[in-house]
Amino acid sequence: MANYAKAHLATSTERTALYAHIDWVTNTIGIVLQLTLTRWLLVRRGAVWGLVVPALVNLVLMVVVLVYGNGTFMVWGMAIPSLAVTMAVTRGFAYGMTKPSSDALYTRVPRETRYKGKNVVETLVWRFGDVVVTSGVNLFAAIGIGVGGMAAVGAGISGLAAWVARRAGHSPDLLPDDGDRQPATAAARSG
């Protein structure tokens, strides 16, 4: 996105405005998701689907970038770069669905483990992931792989992420304890 902005927007003011719009859309998507779809998924389908859905959305977005590349979409009379749409939507789903869903996974572990585990994941794992992605993009660019090739790799990784999240849903560690479930008849009598 930075390369696109530098090539297509002449001034730093225009680039700053583009990033501000992307952040606004990202935050709006995140808020709307947390108040609607994420809440519904977590209650009805569990945290696993809150991890699978964003991976599938990322897969679709990577295919769109693969097809359109650095192209633009016309929205309300404005040309919007496909990369900006992809960036805003993927980040919006990360904040609005992936984060709340991954946090829900920690409810199954003791408090101390949850505290330490979340810090490790949120600092070490996520930051390492940022470094790997940034280094990968720079490496791909250096060896001549363009946006389409990077999108193809991203689509593969997104598909793998959806598969891993779905498989994690069958992990015995993520299933409720028997004591957490009430038989339907007992729940009906108590409710």
C-alpha cells in the first residue's frame, strides 16, 4: 500500500488523507462487526467460527487482488484502490472478529496462564508475524514477484489459516467441560 500511495499520490498530505480514510473504514468495520456478526457468531457458533470467517474473507480478498491487482473500484464516484479496500477490510475483520474470538479462547485456561499466554501471543507472535509478512513482501518485490503473486501466496495462507482454525475447533482443549453443559431438560426447567 505504501508503494501504491507513493506512486499515485503526489503529496504527503494526500497520502496521509488516504491512510486516514483507510483507518476510518477499518475502525467502522471493526465496531460494526463487534456489535453484530461477531457477537452472533461467538454466541451461536463459538470462537472457532470467529477465526474461520475472517480467514475466508481474507481468502476472497486475496483472490480479488489477484484478479484486479492494483486496480481501482468506483464507489460513490470515487476511485478506490483495491489494495486500500483489502487493507481496510482485513484489518477491520482482525480487530472486529479475529481479536475478540481469539480472546474468547483464553477463557478456558486459568487466570495466570491466560495473562502470560495472551502477552506472549500479542507481543511475540503477532509482532513476529508482522516482521515475517513485511520481510516476505520485500523479498517477493526484490525477486520480481508482483502484487498478483503476493496475493496468490496470501490466498494460500488464508486458506491454510481457515483450515487450521476449523481443525482447532475439534481440539478437546477448546470443548466445554461436561459440567459447563446442562442437559436440555434441566436447562428448560431452570429457565
